[in-house]
Amino acid sequence: MKMSKKPLPISTICAWKTRIDPTPDYQRPPAWSRKQKQLLIDSILREYDIPKMYWRAVDRDDGVKYEVIDGQQRLRTIWEYQAGEFALAKDTDPVNGISCAGTKYADLDLDVSTIFDAYPVDVVIVDDAVQTDEEDEVRDMFLRLQNGTTLKAQEKRNAMPGQMRDFIKELATHQFFENCKFSNSRFAYDHIAAQMAHLEIAGGPASVRDSDLNKMYAGKKTFDPSGKTGRKVRRVLDYLLRAFPEKTPELERYNAIVLYCLSSKLIESYAYAGTEAQLANWFISFETKRRKNETLDEEERDPQLIEYRRLTSQSTDSEESIRARLEFIEKRFFLAYPNIEPLDEIRMFTPEQRLAIYRKDDGHCQLRTKCRGDRLTWHDWHADHITPHSKGGKTVVSNGQVACGPCNLAKSNRVQSSLGDGA
Ligand SMILES: [Zn+2]
């Protein structure tokens, strides 16, 4: 990698606009405020030093082009000011005694616009042959340059070379993200895709804060995107896209994450084929109800929906919050569609189904042969097949009920003797 430093007048930087690519894939998107832009131009007109830029020379078919490694915000600001896209602040002090408050480039006094045109920007040109190793080297340099600035966590991760980074980048182009409410500003899709991959690797709710994701990027440099976990993440996103084939404004960030967890579970442990429409219908009616609940008078509101709202508004990346939200939605989903069957051959109700059954019967024994429908604690009840599975009853919530030990034992003795097994 060769580097050369040269001062380029702003007039040249503007004339070269078509030869400069301000957003190669390790760069961050535009994010400066109007005020920051005005300050930069103000500094230039007063001939203060501004930080140097780093460009990388790339040989393309149509000649040498420059990719901006560092300095994109400054570069865009200079171009935008020169193109008349914004004016100086209204309280700008005169430059060399000449007033220029609230002035656009085209209206500057000639003496002042000459200062702008001639201002020398220090540009370091990085010259390298395009090789994979060199790509990494440039990204490393970008990381070093950005260290200590306000670069957001996901932007830093996008500059961390490795197969996990590449896998997430590709995942972030999945159409499902386009159908969510949030936009891809500041790499939101990459961020959420990374959280989903992390949850898949963890096998369920887990902390998905930036520090956890950084560890995943650093620790899985050799992640195999076509391995079991990589394929599973893609299957879940495909499933979600079939469920939500068009823009769905209810899909906020915090919802997308728990719907991912629920869908991952459905695919893992249930006969999930054809459940996409059920998931979408349930989710949209749930969100509609939840939103309506917010508009009610305080005493009419459903406190559980308020609690869900609370869970979605604080520490949403913590394991606790994700677990609580998932339990909240999966209980309701399985109650709404009690015929969704687990793949489990041994015909045991899953923990999610057990919870839905327990809540459905409010913990009371439904058999009432040896008791009077006693209420049982969570640790002391049996999930009974209403129609026994030996008689073709399915292991679905609608065929499940709460039973106490004595009633359950009496029933299974009866079933067994009726089947002629002897008891
Ligand atoms: Zn009982």
C-alpha cells in the first residue's frame, strides 16, 4: 500500500465529483446535521485547518477513480455548499469584514468565494493493487481512522473483516427487512440481521447488545454461511417473508426480533407448513388491539398489554426483555391457533403449549373425577390429552387440559383397560 499526500483546492475537488465514490461498502451513510455543515464551511472561509481526507485510488475500466476511506461527510458538505444546497448560518460573523451571513455559494462576495475555491484540502491518496488482503488492509485503516469518533456500533462491525460479517451483510439484503417498518439508515438491517443470527446461535432468547454482537463477529471469523445455523437463519427469514409478503408497518424493530424467535421455534419443533397466514393474522390483530388499548381511558386498559408495551420500550436488547416478550406473544399465538402440532413423536406437550393450556383452564383440573376441579400450582399439574393419543388425539393445545394427579391416574387406568391392555 502506497500513500501520497497532496493539497487539492476545493475547485478541483468539485470538478472531480464524478471521479469520486463517497460511499464504498466500508463507509458510513450521510449523517451530518445542517449546523455541522455550516460550521465546516465557516472554518474553510476563515482558512482554519480541517482534518485531512483519505482516498483510495482504484483502477476502473473508465480510468482512475477514488473511493473515500475517510472524509465523506466533509466532502459531501463541500459539494453541497458549492451546489447551493444550503446557506451559511444567519449568525455567521463577517469574513475579512465582508458580510456573508445566511449566504449561499453563488451569492458570496467574489473575495469570499475565491477563498472557498482556493482552499487547499489535504488529501492522502492510498494507492494499491486490488487484492483481497489489501481490501482488509484498507478496512483496517478505516477502522483506525474512525476509532474514537461517533461511528455507530454496526458501522464498526461492518468494517470488521470475516465470514460472519459477510454472512450478515448478505442476510441484510433479504426482502423481509424491506417489508418491516424501519429503514436501513445506519445499517439497521445489518444490525437486526446480526441480532437474529446471534439468537439462532444461542438457540433462543439471549442478550443481543452491541458487546455481544461484537464478540460474535470477532469469534466467528470462519463462520460457514452454508452450515446448519446459516441455513436455518435464512429459512426463518424466508418463512417470515411468506408471512409478511408486503410492507407491514406493525413490524417494528422490537417486534421483528421476537417474531424471529417465535418463527424459529415453529420451524424447529412444529408442523409449521401453512402457518404463515396464521402468524400474520394473529400478529396484526394483536398489534391492532394493543394500539387501540393505548387510546382507552386508563381504567379500561388491559394491564397485560401495557406491560408488553413497557417491555418493548426499555432494554429491548436484554435477554430478560426478549424472553418475556417471546413468552407473551407465543402464549397468545398458541391459544389463538390451538391446532398447531409439534413434530415431537413422543407426544409430549411443549413448554409453550403447556403454558397455553394452563392459562386456558386457569390451572383448574378439568377431569373432576377425584377432585372438584381444584386449582393447581404451576409445579403440580398434568397436561392431559382430552382425546388420548392412543385413540388418535393430537398433541395440540385444543386437545389439552389441566388435570390433577389423582384424576389423571384414574383416567389413564380407564383408557388402558378400555384398550384391552389390562391394568
Ligand atoms: Zn382432579
